Amino acid sequence: MKTSRTLHRSALTLALLWAGGVCAQTMDHTDHAAQQTADKPAVEPAAADAKASEHSSVDHAAMDHSQMGHATMQDPPRAQTPAASTPAHRSKMDHSKMDHSKMDHSQMGHSGMDHSGGPHAGSTPPSGEPREPIPTPTDADRAAAFPPVSHHMRHAPSVNSYLLINRLEAVEVEHGSAQAWEAQGWVGTDTDRLWLRSEGEREHGRTESADLEVLYGRAISPWWDLVAGLKHDFAPASPQTWAAIGVQGLSPYKFEVAATAYVGESGRTALNLEAEYELLLTNRLILQPLVEIDLSGRDDPQRGIGSGLSSVEAGLRLRYEITRRFAPYVGVTWERAFGGTADYRRDAGESIEDTRLVAGVRLWF
């Protein structure tokens, strides 16, 4: 009896084990089928391409959208999020350990992909080149952009005038005081002018020297004038007249320069050179150095002038411009005679060298 019960228990155990194995196998095949169903795309690629091609061939321009009931249209269902559509076994894959360098990209079907509808369609290429490249400039373009520039002087047609009393001063001498002047002016246009120049000195109530020049001036450059005319000496001795020709203007570094040659009676000749400069210490305080040189072609005993270098005069004047037209000044001058002129002065009992203090005013109108 006991043996019969044991056999029945063994047979029951075997039956249970067999039934469990069949169930497990059935469940395994069911899960596998479900997994294949999840991995398989909803629409075959070939069918999807056919539908896209059919849709692209539709002429939307000919469709009457006004008859379409857009109000009753429902929004399309939202696409399933990647997290929901991704299979469970793929979400657990570690892509960081995959060797992408060994993947064969040449077998991927990129040629069938339509990139024309991408977000970058019609935009500027990544290289930065414009849609319509700028043509390279030609020689004709450069010539049109940079035409040759010619400089032409333009002058005011109206007649103007100017008078400058450069020096009107009192001079300290050994036996009292003296007065001296130097002035010049012109009337005319920018290119053609009538110049007047005068210089002289009085001492002890007597005119020691005085002259007047009347010259025609013609502009030969923006900075220089050519002058020609007459000069008349009123003193010393008897009056005399000279023909004069020279140049005057502004040299480099803003030196005002005048050089005039004279031809007088009996073939006498003379040359006068003068240069001055204005150094601005402030906008109103100006220091003016001046140098004047006289040369003679032959002796003139009547006027006490010898041939060659006759005399040199240098002055330094400091003026303050109350206005541009009115400026008082103080200064010092130095003069020395050379050659035959020095000999004539010695014979007359005069000094060949003299230093004087001066004070005066500068005016222009």
C-alpha cells in the first residue's frame, strides 16, 4: 500500500514538471512575437516612398482651398515621443561602447534622401559665399572710381586792397631819439596787383633816408609774386630813380622773403635781400626776427656807399596783438657797415656798428 502511494506521487510530480516546461516555452514564443511586432515599422519603406511620390505629384496650386472645411479639421495626433516609441531593449543599449569607425556608411541610402525641403534650403552656403558673388573689379571699374584729379587755381575776381605798416617806431640814438618806418600795400586781384613799398628814417628832425617803390606784381605760383617797376630815393643826397625787378613771397617754413635788384643812373646797380619770420609764443604774443642785406655794384661817394656788401641789419621785435590790426611792440636792432661803406663812415667820423632799442606799433588796414 505504501509502495502504491509512492508511485502515485512520483507520477504527479513528473506531470507537473512537464506542464510547467510547456507553459514556459509558450510564453517565450509569445514574447518573442510581440518583440518582433514592436521592432517592425508600421509602414514598409517602399510603401512610404510610393505614398510620398504620389503626394508630391499633386498640384496644390490648382486646388480650391476656399471650399475646404478647415474649421472642422482636427489636429493630427501628436507623434509618439521617442521615449515611448523606443523599444525597451534599445533604450538600455550603451552606444558609447560602439565602434562607429568600423561602420560602412557607403551602404547607407543617402542618395534617395530629399534634402531640398530641409531648413537650410535657399539659404547662404556654409562657406559664407553670397548667393550672387561680387564680380572682381576690372581696370575700367578702377578708372571710373578714381578719375585723375587736376589742380587748378581759382581766384576771386573782385578787386581788393591791403596796407601794412610793419614798423612805425621810435629809435634810441646817441644824441636823442629818431623815428623809422617801413610799410607796404597793394591793390588789385589775387593774380595782378599794384604794389607800394616805402622805408625811411628821421633823426634830429631831418630825413636821413626815404624811398618809395611802385611795382606791378604778378602771381607766378600760390606763394610767390614776380614784381617789376620803379624805385625813387628821396634821400640821402640828391634824389635818384631806379628800375626794379624781383620776387617776393612765402618760402618753406613760412619765411617771408623779398629779393629785389635795381638798376640806376650811370649804370649803378644794387641788390636788397630781406627775410622775416613770425614765431607765435601765444595767440597774441609774437616774436618777429628780421634780417636785411644791402649790396652795391659800384662805389657811390656822394651817398657814402661802397661796392660789394654794403650793410647788414638784424632786428628782434616782440609784439602783443591787442587786435590783429593793432599791435604795440618793443625790440632791439643791430646794424653794421662793411667794405667801402665802412670806410666812408670812418672818414665821416661815424661808427660802423650800432645797436639800438626800439618801441613802436604795427598796423594794418
